[in-house]
Amino acid sequence: MNFHTRWKLTPFQALYGYVPGSLTIDPYIPREYLQERARMLEVLRGNLCEAQNRMKAFGDKHRTERSFEVGDEVYLKLHRYKQSLVQLRRNMKLAPKYYGPFRILAKVGQVAYRLMLLPTSVSQVLVQWVNYSPSEATWEDYYDIVARFPDFSMDHGGPGPSLLGSNVTDRCGNSRID
């Protein structure tokens, strides 16, 4: 026990005004304590699962499964500050959340579709830089790439666009040229 010689008290007694509880434990108490702790963890896990199921049920209450076919017209939801694919605006805070309607050209995945976007939409390409990891690839504006790299071509006869042997993936669904 850390006893202060001037105060004739421990720091705990000086701060809280009473003697702290004893930490001596009976040799049989740790086993009971661990069993009680394991029971309490099981109860907490059960409560957590119940809470997660309750939150999921509440979230799914107003959701519906939707599936679209080729030729249907849908609205496109864009994140205001991250994606400016359809329209460039001065004040992104006032930009609409949904754009469209756009016609579905092809079903790419279970919930992914290729849309026929406006001809004025900004087409972008994914640039995988040499000697960098794929996670460091960046989306660049197609017209900026063409202006900076005159040798850039999207019609080279291969599976996708390329520049000096590097692969580039087109981001805009209707303006991809293979």
C-alpha cells in the first residue's frame, strides 16, 4: 500500500475519503468469477444478436426487392460531393440527388446495370499507373487524358482501351469504345 508520510493516508483515502476495498480473493472465487463472467458474456452475445435482428427488421420494413430489365428507365442516384458524372455544378450542396430517367442498356450483375447516359456526361477512364498497386489507380477525365497523351487510343482492337501497353477501363456505360 502506498502510504503518504505527511498526510498519514494513502492517496486513495486522501482523494475519496475512505479506505479502498480489499483485493484479497479466496482461492475458490476466481473459478466462480470466471464461470459467472462466461455466463454474462453469453447473455450479452444473445442480447447483441437480438438487437441486431431488431435493427435489421426495422430497416427492412420499408425496403422492397427491385429488379429491372433492359429497356426500363431508371433514375441514377449520385453522391453529391464524390460523383459529378452527369452534371458539373458550382454549388454541389444544392445539386439534385437523383438524375434521369436513363434507359438500361444491359444488366451487368445482379444489381448492376449499364445505363445510356447523356452524350454530354463526363466520360472517365480508370488509369492503372506503372509501378503502383491497383489500389492506387485513379479515375481521370477521358478528354484530359486524350489532351495530355495524344497516343492514347480506345480503338486498338484489343479487349479494352490502352496507352503504351497499359490497360484502362471506361467508367461511363454508353461511351465505352472497345
